[in-house]
Amino acid sequence: MAVINPSAAGWIDKYFSTQTGLEAPESETAFYEAVRRSGFVYGYTIEPQDDQTLALTQDEKSKLALLDSLYRLYILETGDRRPEEAIAQLKAFYKAMNPGSLDFLKNVFPGKPSAALEQILDERVKTNHDAISKNFSHILTNALLFVDILAFHRYLKRLGTPRKFIRKIESSIVNLISITLKTKVSPSPHDALLLKLFEASVRYEKFDARDINAVEDLALHYYKFPLEKFYLIDIATMVLWRDGILENDEVYFLQKLAEIMDVDDTFVTTSVTESNTFLKTHYDNLPYFHYSNPVRHFYDNLSHSVMVLLTRNKKRLIKEISQSKELMILLAKSTQRDLSSEEKKVVKSQILEICKTIPSLTIFLLPGGSLLLPLLIKFVPQLLPSAFNENSEK
């Protein structure tokens, strides 16, 4: 299968060219179980393709998983596998959604349909978009990406507008989390912050938040489909999960939630088991369990993203750097001692000039991008040939 890079133009066409033998989900339940195993429901997507050899950032994995989930759901609902029809429906869906916090309409332009969809999904999945100049509040956004799947499901069934549904379910999620936290047998001092982080992840600043104290008051009868019910139960399970152990009262709460939504108790057992397995396995990488230090989380994410960009452009970067003798000397010195302020200015200036020649590195030229330069300068010597470091030691 061809390697897909969700940050490169044309990746959607490449994705569809690899899906000719795609098996359609047998049911909503089978579809949901597959998506949950991928981690997409929990906001941390593992490799969406078993043979994907290109190292992907978490945003790229989520972007690919989002498209893959939307397409599989489209096939399940319509039986139509034609990429052009799926893309047309997705463009129309996101145009109808038009959330206030992400102006999708500006990206829906005449031209190649897949190119427009690429821009739409890119905006939708950016967890820390503009975080350099704003804040760190969006580290949970991808935990709510599955809402797009639920809204698209209703859109295909012609049940109301996506905007109305998303407003409704985001309100339900925030209120459900609030109630779920109150049922925890051993509350954490960070629970209030967790709720605030989820509130910051919704796409509407104003939602129907009410003073609800019991799960019976959530009006969950609105959610008619297994996908919606399963997701709400899994969200509650994820909030209760902390150390892999759920107390009897917490399990009872989940069973009560399932009863209200007419979901069999066996799903609660499955939810607890599956969530425990996934969350325990990927605990160190799940942002909402490490929100006590959002700055550290943000820095770690940036470090990984910068390293991925440099690795992908290693050959081009080395070629450009090798053409500047002064920059080579300064980078060599940086491996032995701290550069002076004047030397740092020279390195910064020359690195920025190189970034102008490599499209993937133009991120460092954007507003706020200068804050990433120390990471760039830190990693560059690691990418250079071993002879470079040997010479620098001499």
C-alpha cells in the first residue's frame, strides 16, 4: 500500500486509491468497536494503517483516522463506494456544520473537491492550532472528534442539521462529565480542571449548560442510535478511569446510564474492559491524564512534531546547511558550548532563510514560529552526518 502523508497535498486522493478492497462494516456496533480499538474514540489514535511506514504526528494520525471513519460510515449507510460521491457528501456536510469556532466555509472553494476537503480536515484536526499565541486549552479537542462521525451519521439519515446536533451533544457531553465526576468514589484534585478542559474543547462557546445533578435529568432519550449511546458511555468510563479500577458505585452509575439509554449491561462490561486495556497501554501518551502541566505537554508535542518535520526533510536540510560554511561552523560550536547572542542571531537568520526554501518548514516563518526555532536549532545537529559531530569534537 502506498505511504500516505496527511500533511502533503493530494493525500486524500492517495487514500481513496488504496481503498478499492475495503471491507464495509457489518453493523453500527461492528463499526464502533473498530473505531474504538483504533483509539480514535479516546482522542489518541494509534496507527490507522498497519503497514504505514511513514512516522506520523498525532494530528496526522487523527486526520487519517477521521477520513477513514467517515468513509467507512458512508459505505455502511449508503452502500456507495465511489470516492467522488463520498467527498461531495463530506464537503456538503462540513459546509452545513459551519461551527463558529472553525470557519469551514472559507475553505470550501471551487476547484478540486479533494483539495477542499483536505483543508477542511486539516482545520478540524489541529489540536493546538494557534496555541503559540493563545493558550493550551485545546489539548482535548481530538477526544471530541468522534462527534463529527455522529453528526455525519445523522446528516446521511437526513435528521436535522449538523450544527444543531453538535450543539446538543456537546452540551450533553459536558453535563455528563460534570455528573460523572460527582460520582467518583475517590475524587481527584484535578477533576475540576478536567471538566474545564473538556469545556474548552467544544466548538461552541455557548452551550446549554444547566445545573444538572442526576443522570436522569440529561434528556438522553434524544440519542436514538447505538453509535451515540456507546460513545456517551465510553466518555463516562474514560472520565471515571484513573488507575484501572472502578468501584462498585462507579460501575452502577455506568449501568444506570446504559439503562436510561436502553443499552444492554454487557456493553458496560465491554466498555470497562476495552477502556482499561487501551488507557492503561497508552497512559503515558494521553494528554488528559497529564494536564497538570499543560506547558510540558505542549512542549513535548512540539518537540515530536519538529523532529518529524526535520527527519522527513533531512536530505534537503543537510544540502542547504552544507552550502553555508559559517552556519556549519556555528552549529558545530553549538554542540560544544552555548553560542553568544550574536552567534545565535546569525544561526537564526540563516536557518530562517533555509526554511524559506523548504515548503514543509515554512511553519517556522509563521507568526509565533520563532518560538519554535530553539527546538529546530537543537535538533539540527542530530540530523547531520556523524562526521560532522566528530569534526566538531576535534
